[in-house]
Amino acid sequence: MSYEKVTQVNNGLIIGTKQTVKAMKNGEVSEVIIADDADQQVTSKVSRLANELKIPCVRVDSMKKLGNACGIDVGTATVAIKQ
């Protein structure tokens, strides 16, 4: 479900952990998607911040599939959908 949602968003995606955290702090994010196979040290900050800011956080199984859904050739640990 979430892969399809990411695929349907054209230019409202924020790809990568650092950019996701920055956008979350700026109040620009409506939803966060986190890959379960990503390093927990990398994703835990995003997950905690999403919880604190009450931003819906969805988990998917694969960084590679998440990257492909974003239209990039590499995997990504986190993706944010802009409001």
C-alpha cells in the first residue's frame, strides 16, 4: 500500500533521513515512511520525532523497493510526504 502511495506522489516527496528530519521540524510533512531493513540507529530518530510531532509513520519491508517507488536507483531508509 505505501509503495503505491509513494509512487503516486509526484513532487511532494522528501527522500532521505536528514532531509526528512529537517522537513518534519519545519512542519512540512504529512506522513513518514520507514524501511524496516534500514539501520535502526538511522531510523530511530525519525520514528521518535514522528511520534513526538504526531505525524503518521508507516513501515515498509524494503529500502530498495522504497527507493524504486521514489524513482531512484538506490535504496532509501526514509521518505516523507509533504503536506
